[in-house]
Amino acid sequence: MSFTIGENIGPYRIIEQLGQGGMATVYKAYHAALDRYVALKVLHAAFHEDQTFTARFQREARVVARLEHPNIVPVYDYSEHEARPYLVMKYIEGDTLKARLNQGPLSSKEIEQVVDSVGSALGYAHKQGILHRDIKPSNVLIATDGVMYLADFGLARIASAGESTLSSDSIMGTPQYISPEQAMGKKDLDAGTDIYSFAVMLYEMVVGQVPFTADTPFSIIHDHIYTPLPLPMDVNPKVPEPVQRVLLKALAKNRLDRYETVEEMITAFKAAWVEAGIPMRGTAITMRPGSLKEKEQTKSQPQAKSVEPAGKTVAAKGPAPKRSSPWTWVGVGVIAILCIGVVLIAVWRNRPALRNQPTTVPVAATATPLTPLLPTNAPPPTAQNISPEVSAASELVMKNPGDPNAHLQLSLALWDANEIPAAVQELAQASNLAGPNNKEFFLNAAQEFKAREAWVPTAGMYMRLVPMFRDGEAPEGFSDDLHEAIYKASEKKDMPLFVFFERIDNYDLPLGYISRGRYALYNGSLEDAKLQLANAKKIMPDMYEVFLLEAEIEMKDGKTSSAKPILLSLSSDLSAPEWVRFMADTFLKTME
């Protein structure tokens, strides 16, 4: 028996699905014996035979069960159904802080409540030796009675034991809220990681936006590591200087420069709030005279009423399943790519030193030294193993450091030399220099990488072009090229690092479902691939990618007899894009 609506799982009757993540699905259920609703967090079926996943899912239950705090979603029970483990948690009816932020700036009272509730819960967890590692607004639940809860300890780690509740310590948090050391794959994480992520939330509430946004997760991660924090007062002049000072310290790149504890940060934040003498209200901050008397008057004024949640149901992690990205970060080789890429790009940017010091790998001066995830016997790059093409392109970059095309040529040369992480880093640099509206650059970059069948960067470049061609001026064949790149890139583990699934949704929702489905097929579960295919079918059943993905799913499921007629039809359909016919024909040849 599966976890389906209306079925009984032990003493729990499944009522509805609340949300889905990379590792588990959350359901609302009814417990008749106690006459209450609960939330069931169920490990995906794809993992039930993996003892590592099962053990770590169970460890998550033990981690959270140790936490008894009024602002942490409690775990009631842990059990298994047909070898699929599930957690039983308190059901929270309400909404997420993320949803509330989308409605507009928070009131003074709401900001204070977030600081107190989340800060208290996080400080308590740290005292128990537990790091959350995924602090963000969507993991803060606001119940209909106004109580706030910190939820989803799926990435939690028992600090003293260095244990992770997911498949690998390289699995990371959310790009917009990730700490620099977590982004670099460091294993000796401490409270500073959660302090940084919590401070990003505070920055967002006060300034009106997160510190770093970009077109790709890779770029956001890079900015957290290297790019100076955008000054709050530059982004929003209404932010008072004392508050800015607290945010600058809490968001220091070096964790040793941050506050030592969550409690210390909260105290400093509140003191800055009082010093500024203002009713803090997100982007609507209004300065008040700074005298003590006027501060007291400000305190005595009635605060803006907290906006009541819209009555949506959430538990642990409950975004709408239809728009969720179940496998966005599952299996992504984020840390390895980033760490190796950062080290290698430091090598290329220190080329003159390499000629004299062939065994030394200099690290960028602005970063905390990394421990790259390279094989222990891998030699550092030297002048002897740099190809002539890379050397020539490097010299061009040195002569024209602000030229995006020079960086693109270096990226292509590095790619051809199989220095993939460094190539990706140079491409990111080239894209930043090119600016958001440089059609010629991005078309050229897309075509160059397509010629190399480098589908992930190709897809990234085409998606950068989408907003430029919304006026209908896209060149002939652009849509087919973009669809091909997205489809072929979707089987790669690192695809979500460069292309947001949500951006694909906005461009073409059926294609978004197809890309999620193909990603799940090769990096997640057959079950989820079928679900995403069904979503695409509902919207555009005659889409060529629908048939192609259906055939791939049938092949993966061992049903070649079902896949073959679909592929034969596609390969002989002259109206289908050439790349679709070619892929169908290639799959048919594998069956011979």
C-alpha cells in the first residue's frame, strides 16, 4: 500500500499532500485515537533500499526529537510502512514566512517576533549541539494563532559528531541564504553558519531583498564567497546605520568575524533597533528623532498589526507540490564543482606565478583558503600541463581583463582542455562582464558551447537570452535550440546549479515539467519522473518532448516494447525537430 490520499497508514489516515522536497514528501493525516491532525514526512520510495538514506532519515527523527522548544516543530513518532520510513510531526495550519514576505514589508511587531522566535529556537538548538544548516523564510512557519515555528531539520547536523542527516556532507542549503563556508564544502561547520543564514533573513526583512541574486545558483554561491556585501544603506537609504553595522558583522565572510552566538547577534540587533529610535518596518523604515524622550514615545505608540496568515496549511515544508522543484538539489555536485572551480580559477588568474612556482596553487586573497575536493594524488596545475590554447587565451584576458569575449575564449579553451570547473568560472565572469542585454555575446556563447555538446552551459546561455527576446524578435531556430539544450542538460547532475527550474517554468511550463522529469529520471526516482511527465501531459500532451521523455521512462522501467513504437513514430515524423528525431533514432539503435 502506498501513501495515497484516503489510505490508512498505521493509525493515520492520509488527507492531502502538503509539499514535496528532494528527499521526502509531506502529507496531512488524521490520527483518530487522539482526534488530531498530524504531518507525515515520508522518505521517497527511490531511497527505501538505500540503507544510508534510511539510517540518516531516522537520525533526523532522533535529532529533532532531542529538541523540545515552543518554536520548533516537534516530532511525535517515527515508523515505517512497507519499508518506507516516515516521521510524524505536529501539523501547523498557517503559512510560511516566505509567503508573508511576498505580501509586503513586515511590521515592527512581526520583525520583532521573527527575531525572538527564530532566534530563540536556533539558539536552543545550538545549545543542544545541533546545527540547522538551512535557515530561510520558507522554513519558518506562522501558525494561524500567530506562533512561529522553525521547521525542516532535514539538513541538520549534530555538530559534535559531524553527522549529517542527508546523503552527503556536500549536500548544501539554499543558495540565497547559504554561508560562505558551507558553500565551499567545509566540514567543520559551527554556529556561525546558521548565524550567517539567519542574518541573511534579517537583511531581507530590513532592506527589502536578499543580499545576492543572480541568474544561476552558481553565481549566487560565488557572490556569498567573494563579493562584498551590498551595504544595506546603499540598497535602501531608510535603513539606519546602527542596524547596518549589525548586519555587516553578522554577514562577515570570515565566520570568526561574526557574532559568536545567536543570542549575541539578537542582542546587538535589538540594541541597534533601540539606538535608531525607529519602528522597524522593512522597506518602509521611517527615521525618528533620536532623543530618549522621543524614543520612549515611539515605543508607546501602537505598532502596526501583524498581517494574519491566509489560512493555508503548512507543515515542516509545504510549498505547493505543483510548483515545487523536488530534485533541484538532490545529487547536485555543487560543492565539488565550486571548490575545484575556485581553486583552478585562482590558478589561471595567478598565471605568472605558476611559471616560477609550478607546485604551488595560490588561492584568491579575498577568500578563506579552501580544501578542494580533488583526488589526493592529483597534481596541481602547472605551466607544463597548460595547453597552448589556454595559455594564449589567458594572455588575452590579462591584456583585456574587462572584455567578456576574452573571458569567453578562455572559458572555451579551458573546456576543450577538460578543465571544466575553471571553464565554468570563466564563463560566469564573462557573463557578468557582458551585462544583462548583450544578445550577441550570449548567442555566440550558446552556439560555441552547443558545438561542443556542453549542454549545461548551453542551456544557461539560452536562458539568459529569453528575456531579451520576449518581444518576438528571437532568431529563427532559437526555440528549437533552447528546447534541445534544456532537454539534454536535464540529465546532468549539475544542471540545477546553472539553470533555475523556475525560470524554465516561466518561459514554458510544460518544458519546465519535462526538465524536472528528466532530471529525476537520471538523478532521482522513476516515480517522480512519471509524476512530472504527467504534469506536462496535462498541459501539452502533443509536445514532442513529452513523447521522448515517455519513451525514456519506459526504457528505464525495462519496458522496451512500449518505448519502441513511440521512438519509431518520433524518428519518422518529419515535422519533429531534427534533434528529437536524432535522439529517437539513437535510442532505437540501442535496442537492436
